[in-house]
Amino acid sequence: MHLKADENVSGAIFAAGKTRGNLITRKAALGFSENLSAPVSGEYFVPGGFYYKGAKDAVFLRAEAVLKI
């Protein structure tokens, strides 16, 4: 997903660019049995010119266990 920046903002973490960056998301549902599953999601963000030049890529991972009783 390509993210745009239509706002004009100021601050130490911002630059003059109009592109926030690119966001890749993935989701999966792992089933271990009829009563146990594990939804998993992840995101990878590559910052664009909207952020300062030293901004680094970011990763977010989430996993949970679901037990049906």
C-alpha cells in the first residue's frame, strides 16, 4: 500500500516530501485443531520523503493463541 502525505507539518521527524512510504501487510490463520488456532499478522513499513532522511524501516508482528472451550 502506497501512503501519501497531503498535510503540511513541521517538526524534527518530518521532511518536505509528500510520500509517507510503503506499507506491506500480511495475515494468516493457523489451525492446529478444532479448538486451537493462531491468527498471525505482520507489517513492514518503508518510510518515504515525508520523514527525515535517517528514518529506518519498521516491522510489526502480532501472534495470538485462540482456545475455544
